[in-house]
Amino acid sequence: MIMMKGVQKILIDEKQIDADVERLAAQINLDYEGKDLLLVGLLKGSFVFLSDLMKKITLPCSVDFMVVSSYGAATVSSGKVNMKKDLSEDIRGKDVLIVEDIIDSGITLNAVMDILKGREPASLKLCSLLSKPSRRVQEVQIDYLGREIPDEFVIGYGLDYNEKYRNLPYIGIIDPDYI
């Protein structure tokens, strides 16, 4: 596997990611059998994970997206949540599964969960590929988790630094010289 310039090391390779996605999809398939499932991707970071996860979900489901951020061009959360795009459909009475790439501070996810709970879904759960518990400022209930990672700034598989590196097929740690 060739590392792109700016990547210090590979943290999670393609095979490990695929195994995590497969395991998460299998559990979601069991838990949501017979339900009206809506996957809500938080853009931009979740789009690669959501796409792969959705392909492994064997239930009819729909998809919608939100754009919410607390990072901007920084490597740490600003603590201020900014919603740039809301859902395009009503979630009342639906089983909603938020799909996120990484839970870091918990600030953004808590804000999103509060907003969506107020819209009266039948259920509201969270699926995240990655969690960085050492950075948690606000606790978040993660119902489906790929894996916990150390306190490193990660890129690839949809995760970015300043809108770059999303195209990596693996999750890597950014070289500090590129920040």
C-alpha cells in the first residue's frame, strides 16, 4: 500500500475498515428488521462510510444528509456548532440512524441529537466508524461503533484535513509537518 505525501502512518487499513463496516451492517440488519429506517449522513466526512455501510444493509432504507460542523480548517473543535444544511424530509415516526465518521469532542453530535429528538422520530440512534474518547467534552451514546482510536488527527476514508485526504482508502495519521 502506497502512502500519500502528508500521511505519517496508516492507522487502520482497508481490510480492517471493511471488517468493521461488515460487522456494523450485520447488527443494524438485525436491529432494524421490519422498521422504516432512515440513514442520516453527516457531511462531508461520513459519505464514504455511509456509502459502504448502506451497500451492506439488506433492509429497505432511505438516506438523507445534514451538514454540521464545529471544526472549520482547524484540527480541534471550536466548540461552536454550525448547521449549513438541514434534512430534506420529515423524520416524525421514522427510525433514524445517524451515520458519522468520527466522534471526537461530542459537541457536534449532541447538538444534532437534540435537534433531531425534537422532531419526534420513532427512534434515534448513532452509528460511528470511529470514536476518540480521550477528546470527549460531552458524552455521547454511540449505539454502533466501528472502533476506538487514540488521540491522533486522522485522515482518509472520508476524513479530511482542510478538505484534503478524503480519498485515501485507509485511515492514516497526518504528518504534523502538513498541519
